[in-house]
Amino acid sequence: MVNVRCPLLPYSSVPDTYEGFVKAFRPRSGLDLNFYKPNQMQRRILSFMNSRGFRSYPEFLRALDRDRGLYDAFFKHLTINVTQFFRDAKQWQTLQDDILPSLVRVKFSLRLWSAGCSGGQEPYSLAILLAEHFPAVRPAILATDIDDNVLRQAKEGLYSANDFASTPPEILSKYFSPADHGYRVRDSLKRLVSFQHQDLLTARFETGFDFIACRNVVIYFTEEAKQLLYAKFAESLNLGGILFTGSTEHLFGMSHLGLKPVSPFFYQKNG
């Protein structure tokens, strides 16, 4: 949990309502659930509470404060850390065949960002794609996430066999070493990626990126939160830079941000 300056509400002062839980949970976690669609998020929270036998928000909040393991499991449940290497293979093929060649034609030193990187599968997939098909490129890959637990996994680079359902066997053997119950990223790949903690909705972003991937992150965000986030991404991209979104995340009405679709789920900043 994060350290905060504002005092925590005592359990007796927390109303047994979703709104009361949202207000009390924010200073304990740093996560502002007001940015998320309330109906969907409330269902996710109640589902978790019911699965663990909690009958009220104050009771659940007390347990979260006392049990770090429960807190970590709940936070992971909220932030939906489900991914794998080269998820949505068709889009990665488009990235390899069309998007990256268009960027490489302009420059060979690329800054890339995996925003909401979960356990690191996406940024490591980017690093593999560049190493395999664009060896002359000098990439600097930033990977960020709000969940410190998945960031620890990403830095360790240890994955189960299930993470590689979309990974060709030759790639697996070249960039990973067998480990207990799975595979570990080789150090040559780790050196290409830098991991950092970040809340996308409240943090100030770096600028000067040629490529930003933010995929399957905004599914429960409110429309206002999405608009805020995409505006921040547009500001962070260089002219000609690319934003890569998830397979259900079409950007409509974003022309005022200078983001133009160049392929399904790929948007280029033109001004």
C-alpha cells in the first residue's frame, strides 16, 4: 500500500456503500476508483468480497488493512492483469510488417512505452520483435504499471508455459531459459526494458515517444477518464509516433488530438 498524507477514515465512519468504499480505499491504495465505470467496478468488487465471505464494505476494508496477501489479491483482481506474449497475433504481425518499418525509415533510435504493462509480457514482446526483425534499431523501452506485484514479476522475468500460447517455439528457445515450472527471460532481453510504477490517470507523462502501447487497460474506465488518458498519450508522442490500442478499443472522435487511424488499433500523431 502507498503512504499518504491524508488521514484514513476509521472503519466506523465508512458507510456501507460503494461510494463510501471508493472514498476510503483511495488513501489506502492510491487508486481512485472514480475514474472507473461504477456499475462494472462495483460488480467486480462484490464478486471478490462474496468469494471471500465478506458481507459489508467496512468489514472488507478492515480485512484489507490487516492482511497484505488479501490486499494484493484484491488489487490484482481490480487491475485485470491478464495477458501473454504476442497476444493478438494478427496485430503483432501488422506491427512487424507495417508499423515498425514506417518508424524505422525515419530514425533508428526509438523510444517505446508499454503503458499498463502487467507482468511484462508486452514490453518483452516488443523487445523480441525489434531484436529479431530490426537488429539495427537502438530501442529504449519503458514499461509501467500501477500494480507493484506484477512489476516485481516483470523485473524477475519468470513466466509459466501458459504465457507462451502465441509464441513460436524458436522464439521461446532463443530468448528464454527453462526454469522451475516455466521459463525465464534472458538477461540480453531484460537490458532493453526499464520498469516503473505509475498510475496512468494521475501521473505526469514523459514526452518524446515514438511508440506507445496501451492495450486492454481502459476497459473499465469512464469515458471522461479515457479522454483524459488519450489526450496525455497524444502529448507524449512525437509527430509521426504511433499509439497501439487493444482489440476492443477503437478510438472515435479523437481527431482533435491529432490521432489518425493508420491500421486497425494503430493511430498516428499527425499534429
